[in-house]
Amino acid sequence: MSVISMILVVIIAFFAGIEGILDEFEIHQPLVAVTLIGLVTGHLVPALILGGTLQMMALGWANIGAAVAPDVALASVASAIILIKGGVFDSGHIALAYGSAIPLAVGGLFLTMIVRTISVGLIHGADAAAKNGDIKKMEYVHLFALSLQGLRIAIPALALLLVPSSVVSDALNAVPTWLSDGMTIGGGMVVAVGYALVLNMMATREVWPFFAIGFALAAVSQLTLIALGTIGVAIALIYINLSKQGGNNNGGNNGGGSGDPVGDILNEY
């Protein structure tokens, strides 16, 4: 890997760490971060495969109250670096890369808790600046705290980049088959759990018919992902149009509907 590629990877890692807190441009999401790393290192296709797989794992990860989710930024960046430094991009090595994402995500959770603890002291400095009306100092304090979140990903990324490629490749090749197969199965189970968490948050009696339609259409092997996406968009547009004009005529009056056509139909039964 060239020096320029390493610098670009560290920059991506830095902004991924920042985005893990800001959540504005979603650079920390696996599909974005891993793809960007693959782009700057010249390995776009395997990075897309890895990023897409990791994205499925991270679907159900979310911060809820004081509970902080596993760190998707470190998992994305570190697993991408491991894959690229390994130099082999077959399905087995990709499986090893995303299998390593879970412990990396837990490690990143520990790092972000350290940075958040440090940031508590910085916030007191920002409060003091606010009392004195010093807006510039407040901005500097917040930018410094945000930079710490970027460094918690950039520094481990740089450490991984400095490890010789031969060492990473030998380590990946030394993994026994039973362990690599187990990591592949475990990664697939985590993907299923991610889907289940999302479905659990979305599942209502109004949307279950759409889930059923989706599962039925997904079983049709002749339909491509583009075709499935087109059908999904069409159904969504039909539902939106029905929500605007349907349901309001229930019971013969103009205000009797809820604006949810599927819900109105189900409520009748």
C-alpha cells in the first residue's frame, strides 16, 4: 500500500470516527467507510462486498438512552484494512474480515467510552466559556472534543496500516478452517439478528402485509435486486397515494378515515 493510500485511509478513519458522533453524513456506516477505503486503495469490489455484509450486521445497532451501541466506525475501518492488508479477496478471507468486526466493534465501544469520559471535563470548560460570553473558546472546545472521537479511530487505523502486509496475510492464512467457518456462520447469524431488531421496531399489523409480499417476491429467483427495488418503490408510492385519498370515505363521511388505508381495512375486520 502506497504512502498516499495510507494517508487517505487515515483521513477516512478520522472522519468516520467524527461521524460516529455527528451522524450527519453517515461516513461511519460500513457501506460508506469500507467502500471509500476500497476506493483509495484500489480494491473497490471486495470492499463493496465487505461493506455490504457489515451493513447488514449493523442494521439493528443504535444508541438507546444511556446504552451505547457497538462502535460501527472502528469495525468498518479496521476490518477493511485487515482485508486489504491480507491481499487475498476470496470469500473465505472476506468472511474472516467481517468475522473480526464484532470484537473490533466491542473494542471501539471501550474507546468511545474513554473519549466520552474525557469530554465531560471539556464540557465544563465550554460552560465556563459560555458564562463569559467567549463563543470562540466554546467552538474550540467542541471541535477538540470532536477531534478526539476522530483520533480514536484514526490511531488504531494507523497502527494496523503500519503492520507489514506479510504479517497480516500469514495471520489470516494461519486461521484454521473450523474457526473461519465458525466466524462465517456467526457473522451470518449476526446479520439475521440485525434484521430481526429492525423488524421488531417496525413491525405493526399495518406493515406485516408488506413484509409478507417482500418475502414472497424475494423467493422468486428470476427477480433481480433492481426489480425488487422497483416493486418496493411502486408499492410505497401506491400506499402514499391511497393514504392521501383513501380511507377518508369510510362510513360515508369525509373525516372518518385515519389516513392509513391498510389500517382502515384491518380495523373493519
